[in-house]
Amino acid sequence: GAVVSQHPSRVICKSGTSVKIECRSLDFQATTMFWYRQFPKQSLMLMATSNEGSKATYEQGVEKDKFLINHASLTLSTLTVTSAHPEDSSFYICSARDWEGEEYNEQFFGPGTRLTVL
Amino acid sequence: RKEVEQDPGPFNVPEGATVAFNCTYSNSASQSFFWYRQDCRKEPKLLMSVYSSGNEDGRFTAQLNRASQYISLLIRDSKLSDSATYLCVLNRDDKIIFGKGTRLHILP
């Protein structure tokens, strides 16, 4: 299957700093990427849908000024957590949709980034 | 009411046994259905799609009942490596919505 990478895999930062997470589709072009957050023992929650060349669409309750998404190319989307606080500590997962030739556009998930804010 | 409901478990099942999970969904406009598997601290991976006609892949069988709005997953001859969290997932209006997952422990 298609491969999606994320970097970094783990980050620890101080409260008030900003953290950037990269999501890359390695062997296909992804016009749409998704960002999820998963707290311990909870389900994945969609934060936003990132479309190449346009503004991201945020889910209700997700602050767009806090979680900045940039999808500047067909293979790269970035999520920046600005002024991170301990409650932002979570597992952030991106996924990308491969549009080529599939009736159902399977989403391929990155390995996730574990953010810990001290 | 959550859009996707699953029994969180855990299900503790001896190796070789058959185990079944159900999942219910509330929005009849949901279009596609899937089971994903998630290992601890890892990303979810697609296990199989779910159709009304039923879908079998080796030891795994999935079924969709649109009238009752539930989907099921049956695992036969369970292996130790089947231990994971199984996520019920649906696609509605181009959004992927995840259930909370059912934890499965296969006991040796």
C-alpha cells in the first residue's frame, strides 16, 4: 500500500512554544490530507481536512489559529501547534487519500507524532 | 448519542476461539464502512471493508446490516497476533468517523 510518513515521531516541548509536524505522502500525490488527534483510550478525532492549495477545513471546536495547517504541495502537509499547552499533549496522526483509480479512496495513515507539552 | 458506538471491551479470548464484535451507527446517511486495526501506540491500519453482502478475508468476516444500522466483525481461530484494538469506521460526506474501538486480548 501507499506510504505516509510523519516527522517527528515524538516531541517534547515547553508550554508556550510552537511545534510543527510534517506529513508526507511518499509514493503518491495526495490532494487531500487529514489531521487527527487521539487522546489516551479515546477514538481518533478529525481535527481538519487539508486541501492542497487552499485553506484547511476545521472541525467544530478546533481552533484554526492554534492549529495552523499548510498544504503547500501534493505530498506535504504541516500542522503547527502554536503556543502549546499541556492539554495539547496527544497523539497526532495524519492521513492522506490516494485518488488514483479507486472507487473507495482508501486513506493511508502516517505513523503518528506523540506530543508532550511540559 | 455518539455517531459510532462500540463496546470498548476488553474481550479476553483464548487462542483458537471465535470472537465477534458489533458496532452501531446512528446516521443512516453513512456511505461506507470499514474495520481498522490499531496496535498500541500505532496508527490504525485498514483491516477490511464491510458490505451488505458480507465480506470474508481468511479468518475475518465482516457484515453490514443497513436496516438495523450495525456492522459486525467475526474472527475465527484467533491468534495471539490478533490482539489489538479494532476500530469501527464509517465514511460519511467524505469524512472518516472512528468508533472508540474494542480491545481484544488473545490469551495463550
